[in-house]
Amino acid sequence: MKALPSHSSRQSLLTPLTPIRTLDARARKLRTRVLTNAADRTYESQLRKIARAVGHIVTTIYEEQGIGTGAAIQSALSAYAEAILPWASRVAGRMLGDIRDKSKDAYRSLGNEISFELRRELDHAHTGFVFQDLMAGQVQLIQSIPRDAAIRVHDLVREGLIGGKRPKEVSEAILASGDVAKSRAILIARTETSRAATSFVQARAQYAGSTHFIWHSLRDRDVRERHRLLDGTTHRWDEPPECDPGKHALPGCIYNCRCWAEPVLPDITI
């Protein structure tokens, strides 16, 4: 994500970023999982509805018409993806709005941990363009659940005809479309709520002059080895580290990542 534009009028308030300071333990209310625990459960619940509808569409058509219904299933799922556009916009908007507001409240709750001037900068950060960017991506991801299911059914039918797979094997795979869609819905919900939280934290921090963040993991047995090694390390917002082989991302911005970014904020000259 690009850094937010800065004000020349506020530069006199900000000292150079050396020396820099980080927020103390009480200020770690900003961590991604705190911001997203409720949001990802709600979002996941909504996206599961899409998965159930996918399963219903596939099962109904398949049981009525049999293995030769690949085209009919694809058509129905594609039409469903278009039909849910207004609903997807509402659901994504509620999720992003909730996380945006919690991010703002988290900074406000820091109280004496940051100065009045810095709180004012964080409070007035322009997050609208971040919201719009995230919104467009979320709607596409929601619509991708039935669209991907349609592609999967097409591929299964094709493999059955060309690859010589047994009809029973193809049938079972097609009828599992609902479960596959459910797994994708869960992955999207958990990843995207964390990514949204990190994006809003980053936007506010960069607006206030932050250039770096500290990577934090949850330090439990489910943490990826690479993420465990990154725990406690400092990085630039615009140069995220390699967190998976060949993949660079901010904390919480790669699939199923539960890590969070602690902003390194500039001192304020009072």
C-alpha cells in the first residue's frame, strides 16, 4: 500500500525519526488480532452463506441432470456470482467499516502513551482511499467463491471425459463443491480481516510520520517458522520482509497469517 500524503504544515511538529520510540506494552492494543477477532467471525459467517449456496446449486442441478450438467452448473454459478454483487458490497463495507473504526478507537485509547499532537495526527489520517481500495478487492474475492466453484466443476467434468476417471469419482468430487467453497470462504475471511486491520494501522501510522514497524507473532505452535524468526524484527512499511518463500508481505497480509504490526512512531516536539 502506498504511503498516505503528508502535510507540510505538520512537519514542524515532527522530529526526525532518529531517535525513534515504540509504544510500550499497554499500547499493544493496536495488534491486528485484537482488531479483527470479532470482525473475522462475523465476516466468516457471512461468507459461509455463499459456500452453502454454492453447494445447494451444484447438488440440485447435478442430482436432477447427472454428470452431463457441467455447463448448466457453470452457468448457474456464474449468474449467482453476478447476483450477489450488491450483497457482497454491503457485507464487505460493514467489515471494513468496523475494522476502520476499531483502528481509530485503538489509537485514541492509548491516552498518555502518546502526546496530544500525535493523537491528533493519527485521528485525522485520511483512510478513505484505503477503504475504497480494500472494498474493491473484497467484492471481487466474495464473487470469486462461486466463480472458482464453476471453474472447478468444468475441470472435473473435463477430466472425467478426457482423463478416463470413473463416473463415481467425478460425481463425488463435484458434489463436494460446497465443502471446497466453505474452505475458501474461511480462508478469505480470516486473511482479509487481518489484512484490512494492518492496512488501516499502516495508513494512520504513515500519516503521522512513521516509516517502520515491528513484526510480532503470536508465539504459539501454529506460527510459521519464518514468521517466528521475524518476531521482534523492525522493517520499513514500504519494504515488507520475505515471510514465505518468494513472498514479501506485511504482518497479517498473507494467507492465514495471525501476526501483527506495531508502528514505530516519531517523537513529537511540544
